[in-house]
Amino acid sequence: MSKSDAKPGTTSFRDLKLSEPLIRVLDEIGYESPTPIQSQAIPLLLNGRDILGHAPTGTGKTAAFALPLLSAIDMHNKSIQVLTLTP
């Protein structure tokens, strides 16, 4: 991920163009603003880009990868829509 791809100054998850139902859930559970890794990764992932991100433990990497996946899920489609593999 290059610095030119980053979204500096993103102050809300709404700014990242996540789905409205997901924004509501994030508000309900108290997620107020994205971390730097989330601000940089989420727009790229929403646009279908592959990324390799590096950030310290506890900075929100898991959410950076999961939120775009959750945002893309069609709740009316009952078939498998996401497959996540982890080491």
C-alpha cells in the first residue's frame, strides 16, 4: 500500500463509504473513528484491491480486513458470499 493510496484525515467510518447497515452497527457498538490502518486499507479493499498491510498489535487490522467484507454482504442472498482463510 503506497502513501498515495492512503486516506489521511478520514474521521469517520461513514467517510470510508461502508454500507449504511454496517455504519449503524458500528455506531451502536461504539466504534467512533477508524484507526490509521483502517483508513488506509478499507477504501482499497472496497475497490477490490489486494493489499499487504503492516501495523502494530491492537491497531485494528482485523477490522480493516473484515469491515469491507461485511459491508459487501447481501443479507437477502443466502448463499456463501465470503470465504476467509487465516494462518
